[in-house]
Amino acid sequence: MTPAAIPESWRPALEPVCASAPLRQLGDLLKTEEAAGGAVYPPAEMRLAALALTSLPAVRVVILGQDPYHGPGQAHGLAFSVPRGVPVPPSLRNIFKEQEADLGLPRPAHGHLESWARQGVLLLNTVLTVAAGQAASHQGKGWELFTDAAIRAVAERAAPCVYLLWGSHARAKAPLIRAAGGAGNLILEAPHPSPLSAHRGFLGCRHFSRVNAFLEEQGSAAIDWRLPA
């Protein structure tokens, strides 16, 4: 990771982290894996897509994922999202199921969430790469320092933000958000939307309507959760 690759609005918060030993070691790891012929997802040019599509001042909602999808063609730098033409993964299907129940929205035919990102929804995985076919293979390798710095930068702003923390991995970031001390942040927690846990409280959480109610109370526009056809 080079500072030049970081979108401009995020550089003050993230450039110092790039100089750390763990991030340099992470860069070496990725180069070694790719030089050996191993696929790493998403491609390098997409790894910071969440930050590129949602500038730091524009963030109004944060949805935290864990690490990218590890199948070919799935990961493109936005948590839970897949490009058009790629089958909607099970967790995202449950997200759409909850939206339908909460907001009455029809389930989309695709899982490309870029329109959310362009409205200020930061779709950030806490780990930004994965080796092909090996879930969680890059956890604990340095990305967490980078993404924690991004989460902290959002939480420290004066502008209130909503955090959707789904699953134990995302919920573990709640103390980091609270410690940052930003005024008026709203943290909503639920089990992960995976089929293994969605029935334990994700389905029925009504987070999407609660996000919009909070934003409107703050004088901000609601998120249009519909996806373009």
C-alpha cells in the first residue's frame, strides 16, 4: 500500500499507518503471493474502492464487513457487494430480505451496491484482501490497523454517523467507535446476515428504517436503499 493510492480525503488519517511495519509486511506478503501465481481478491485497483466512492466528509452510514469474498469475480472492494452479473451471495440475499420486510422494497436482481456508496454509505471490510478460495487468509496481517484508522477518522468527526455492526467481528469495533468520542454517533448491532445466524436477530432488526429515521432527525436526506435496475 502506497500513500499515493489512498483517496485524497482519507490521506491525513491513513498515510501515517502506511508507514508502519505491519503495513509494509502486508505489502510484501501480497507481492509474494501474487509473484508465486496465487490469486488475491479483489484486484489491486479495486482494494480501496470503498474509500474512493465515499469520501471521508461524505460518510453518513458505515456498514462493516469482515473480509472480501474469496471466489473469482466476486470481490470488488465494497463490503457485501458483488458486480452485476455475479449471483447474489447468501448474506446479501438476507440483507435484501430484511429490506423488503422493513421498507417494502422489492428484492433487487443484482448485488452491486455502488449506489449506496455514492449516497454516503461506507461499505468497508475490516480486511481488504483475501487469497483465492481461502476465507480469512489475510486477517491479522496488518489490514486491521489501516481500517481501524479509517473507522476512527469517521467516528472523530463532528458530523453524526450511523454504524451498522452485523456479527461478532463487526460488533467488536463498537468500543473503537465509542472511544473516538464523536458527537451523536448511532451504533446499531445485530447478528450477521449469514444464513447461519440471520435468524438470531438480523432478520427483523429494522436497521434500514432506523438509519433513515436518524438521518432525517439530523436534517440529512434519507438513504435510497433501492438499487438501479
